[in-house]
Amino acid sequence: MATYTTEITSDKLVSDNPIHQRLLKAYMAAIPHVKGDLLEVGCGEGRGVDALIDQVKSFHAIDKNEEIIEKLKGKYPKGKFEVMNIPPFETVESNKYDFVVSFQVIEHIKDDKLFLKEIYRVLKPGGYAIISTPNIRHSLTRNPWHEREYTPNQLTDLCDGIFDHVEAKGIGGNDKVWEYHEANRESVKKITRFDVFDLQHRLPAKWLRKPYEVLNRLNRNKLHKQQSDAVEGITYKDYIEVDNPEQALDLYYFLHKKP
């Protein structure tokens, strides 16, 4: 049985629903774009496989979690699922994929420049990648599972140095989403006000992971109890693609490799 953390957001825990739907939106927004041979980098539990696998000629996913990859192999025999610690993408051929998608992964990667260079390498000339990552301007606290988070300008500068064209967009939300987000912000403030020495930014990340997990889970459960209709009622359709990444909860970038 899977053990769900707040970082590996569950589609089975009701208190995780707003975050699950936010993550699902990245896949749903990709459907009109993906085609041909597709690689997903960091597929996790396969949240978006159902959405994408029938849209493309071939589907290949890589992830470091061997247990999850084995489950996905059994569930989706049409696809190719491979265990891999990244970067680099050691067994992946250059110039092979029409599209690469990688959602909520780059913030976990220590060498983010190499990560993007590898995506560029495996794309066919003329191919596209779509990546998403949290917009740090709307993060509520430090996430000790993340190597870093980006402002829109920081991510644009990083991608501009590797890809031939970068289209910076984002995923925001309707009033229902922003009301939940602001309620979450206020709830988190009540917790972090006790951190008078700003230890969340001073201590090593590995020291913070356990307390972060406990407090984050308690906070999500509290919000569910207080706002059950909002927590349970949000769907991916409440999350909206926006042209200005500054207004986004998540940065959503289209990266092009010239023909």
C-alpha cells in the first residue's frame, strides 16, 4: 500500500484534493499540444498517464521510484516505463522525442541546468518540451524537499540559455482556487509565526522534512474540516491557464528546439 506524503500528493486523500487537481491541470492543459513520440520525465505515480497516453504515438516515462514504475508497467502495457535517477537521462537516445513533459520535477533537481540540457538533447529538431514548477512568489513557506523554487524571470533566464525559444505561461485559478489559497496562507502564517528565528531558512533541509510533513498534513486536514465544500469541490477546471506567469501559482513553460 502506498504511503502518501504531502510532497507526493494523493488523489485518494480528500484533504489533498486541491493540490491534486492543481497538479492534474498541467496534464490536461498539455492534451491539445502533445503528439508523436512523448517522454515524461518524473512521472511519479502516473497521475497524468491516462490523460496523455492515447494522445500520442508512443509514451515513455522515467522516474527514480522502482516500486511505482513496476506498478505502471502492469497498468499500462502500451507504454514504456523505466527506472532512472536523473539527470542525466543515461539510456535515452538523443533527438528521439517530439514532446517531453516534466511537471513539478525541476525544483527537485540539484543540477537544473543539466536537467534542461538533457531535455533539449532528447528532443527531435523542431520538438517541444512543457515543464511546470511552483511560482515562488506564491509559495507559503520553504519546502525542504525542493532544491530551489523560481521567480518567472529566473526560470526564463535559465531556459533561454538552453532552448531556442521559450514561451512563459502559467497556471492560476478562479475565485474558488484563490480563496482556498488565501485560507491556506493564513493558516500557515499561524504556524510559522512561532518561527521567530526563521529556522525554516537557516536549518539544513533534511532537518526540516519531518516537521514539515507533520505540520503540512495537520494543516491540510484542518482546512478540510473548516472548508470541506471548497476542498472537495475544486476540480482541475478551476485552475486556469494564464499568459502572465507572474499571476500564476505554477509556472508553465513551452520550450522549443529549432528544426
